[in-house]
Amino acid sequence: MKVNGIKITIYTELFKSVKAQFDKEGIEIPFPHRTIVMKKDKNENNDKASLEN
């Protein structure tokens, strides 16, 4: 029985067709970005970055 394989094929084809239509219409879905800035602690004498505030 290949039910899981058929499901994967259906989902893959569905996502491909949705992606193709989005590309055709110029629709983009952004994903979240996070920028992490590590600052050196003013009281620290070594080169380790501090993550605590």
C-alpha cells in the first residue's frame, strides 16, 4: 500500500502549482529575519562578548 507516497506526491504537486501561480502573479511571502548584535561588556577586560544586559 503506497498511501503515504501518494500523499507526498499530491502535496508536492499542490505546492509546486501554488508556487508557480505566486511567481506568475509576483507574490512573495517574506519570512522573519532576526539580527543579533553582540556587544562587548564595558566592564569586561577580555575579548569575550557578553549576551547579558
